[in-house]
Amino acid sequence: MTDLTRLSLAAAAKGLKSKSFSSKELTSAYLSAIEAANPALNAYVAVTHDTALAMAEASDARIAAGNAGVIEGVPLGIKDLFGTRGTHTQAASHILDGFKPEYESTVTANLWRDGAVMLGKLNMDEFAMGSSNETSHYGPVVNPWRATGSDAALVPGGSSGGSAAAVSAWLCAGATATDTGGSIRQPAAFTGTVGIKPTYGRCSRWGVVAFASSLDQAGPIARTVEDTAIMLRSMSGFDPKDSTSVDLTVPDFAAAVERGVKGLTIGIPREYRMDGMPEEIVKLWEHGIAWLKAEGASVRDISLPHTKYALPAYYIVAPAEASSNLARYDGVKYGLRVSGKDITDLYELTRAAGFGREVKRRIMIGTYVLSAGYYDAYYVKAQKVRTLIKRDFELAFNDGIDAILTPATPSAAFVIGDETLAADPVKMYLNDVFTVTVNMAGLPGIAVPAGKDSAGLPLGLQLIGRPFDEETLFAAGRVIERSAGIHFEPETWWR
């Protein structure tokens, strides 16, 4: 029998429904793969072995009874940001030590409703704050990919690095992830996987640990465009418990995957052609343009003039919201508690011990820009810039643009512990330069693996769509996936 863990999510779902193998067999294969690989990759922070097998047996019973859900019996990894009832949920932070919620996030509840099996909780940057998965309390995730001729450990991207690494290394059929400024798309590009950040409001945020509430959005990472489309359909839907959830019918995203791009107009933003961009990224972008043209799309240069302000505005808005959201972690009701001489001392000692360096940095930035003397100068101004960024996209889409094509990242994956990035946080933040505009405008964006650099590492292209038009992104993403014609498969050095 073919190694069951190498099947796409779509192929696994099909095989389960045809009873070619059981969910218990498939789940056991993944659990064995995790046991062998996780010591080297550190993708999972908790493996729910017994729960997974029990869920698989229940799925097999439903399949036998003819009551199978859309993704019945398919084993998934869950980012540690999603609340899972009675199971480790710590946002990869020391301050949430031992926390096991009494609730289930709406996104994971939707997946269980459709028959998915939970393999465990995936590593991530602490509170989703990071672009490399090096800020986790549980240590960095290691990218399954290595540069040709090198044993250097590479980052998988962040903050959903555990999700991307687990999918890339065949440790789950697909994974949940979240994206606040690129945290689905950047790790997908670094690991040769597909990741989509849906429109803000498409997936419920209820039960997901908050970073920046006006920017956070859940989405899937999987091996193919079709797989992400299947997962997103299950993850999406209106939720009255989330005031930002949009009450729209969820399309059959997978049905749009092979729709093609004939007749579409693709925008190429001139502001994304940045000085010093690596030649490999430029060439990849040109290949993407040519592929879409060959399939019947027309391509037009467009201007998104406020792009240059997006990164600084993002790094005001996101920390401001984070400083507010993270105020609740004080050691009183749950998680880590460091005793002090009084309640104020308890707060201070707990937060000092519980939060990592990057989280502390962002809380301090956020508190500063929200303070009385600087609120108007920084936060209000950043929100005005955000409105202008959103307006740039609206003008482009109103002018006949159906989707926008850009690079996903400014480079391939870099080495864990890169000293130049560690010494200068701004250089690390620049990894999000192509992705933050999408979150600021609340738009959908997909990253699709499209090529490799000179060291054999994956590179991705990004497609940005109209609000709630993920279907066009899946169709265009599939064209890029098919045209690239590359099987993105890392060498299994970890076994």
C-alpha cells in the first residue's frame, strides 16, 4: 500500500469514503510519522494520541453507516492558538501553562462536525507574534527543507510555522493556521505548501486566542490548492458568537479550483517592485505573469500608492490591539502564577516571567502608541493610513481587476538564529512586506508554491482577491500550481 501519509487531503478523503483504508489506519500512520519526526522538527507541542484514535474509530463507524461528513476521518493538525476543549491550548506561551479550555473554538468545532480527526496541537510563535517561529516558549520549529549541500536548520516561517512544517513533512493531511500580517502565507511559501488567508469575517474568531482582533483571521495550510479549498469550506461559516463574522453562504470552494482564469484581469502592482528585490523573486513573478497569460488572463499594471506605509502602520495597529488583548493574562484565574507581596506585584512578576521577549516588545510598543500623549500621533494616524490602503484596493477592483499577483515573500527560508535578524527586529518585520496590506484591508490572499531558489528552497507567489471572492483565488492559484509543475517534496533527513 502507498504510504498513507503521502496522500493529498482530497485523495485521503476519497480513499476513506471508498473504504480503501480506514481512518484508524490513516490516523495511526500519521501518529507513527509524528513520533519519528517531531523530535527533529518540533512541529507539535502536544500529540493527542488517544483522542485521535477514538475520533478515527467514530469516523469509521459513520462511514460504515453511510453518514460520512465532508472530511470524514481525515487527520488534521491544529495550531496552538485554537481553543480545543480539555486539550493543551497555550498559544505557545509560558503564561498559559497548563491551560485546557472548557470550550471549543468555532473553527475546530466546524471541522469536527464534518468528521475531521485531531492529531494534536501545533507549535507557533508565541501569541502569533513572529515571522520565523523562533519566539515559541517550546523552542523553534525546524523547516523540513534544507538548502542543497547544507545541514543548516532553517526557519519554517511564522507565526504558523508548526502548521506549515507539519503539512510539508507529512505529519498531517492539513492544518489550521491564523494570519494577522502574513502568518499563513509566509510559512506556506517557506515550506512549499499552500496557505490561504480568507476575507476578514469568513471564519469565526470565537475561541481563537486573540493577537490583533481587527487583523486576525483563521485559514488552512495544506499540500495543494484543492486541499486548502476543501478545508476552508469546513472552517468557514457565520457565527453569532463573533460580532465580526459575516452571514454569507459558504461556497463550494473546491468546485472553483479547476475553473481557470480565462477572461480574468490580473493586476500587477508597481509598488511591489522594490529596490534590492532578489533576481530569483523577480523571475518567479515574471513566470507567474506568463502562466496566467497563457491560460487566458489579461495582465495590467496597477498602482497601490499607499503600500509603502503599510508595514509601519501595521506595526502600530497590531501591537496596540495586542497590548489590549494581552492585558487579561495576569496570573489570577488561569495559567502561570508567580506570587508577590500584593496583587500588583503578582501581576508584574507573572507577566515578566510569562511573556517572551518579542511579546513584551510588542506590548510596550502598543501601550506607548495608545498612551495619552501619542494616541493621535501614532494610532489614529495609522488607522487613517489603513483606510487609504483599503481604498487603493477598492479602486483597483472597481477598475476591473479580478485579482492581484505579487511575490509572497522577499526571500526563501533563512537560517534559525540568523544574527542580523535577531539584532534588528525591523529586518525580521520586513518578511511581512508583501503580506500585511491584505490584513490591513481585510482581503483574501493565497500563497502558492511556484518555484525554487538557487539553493533548492521553495518560493511562493501570492494572489490577492476581492472581498469574499476566495473562489477566484483558488482558480488562479491552481493555474500557478499546475503551470509550475513542481512536486514540492523535502528530503526526509529527519528519519
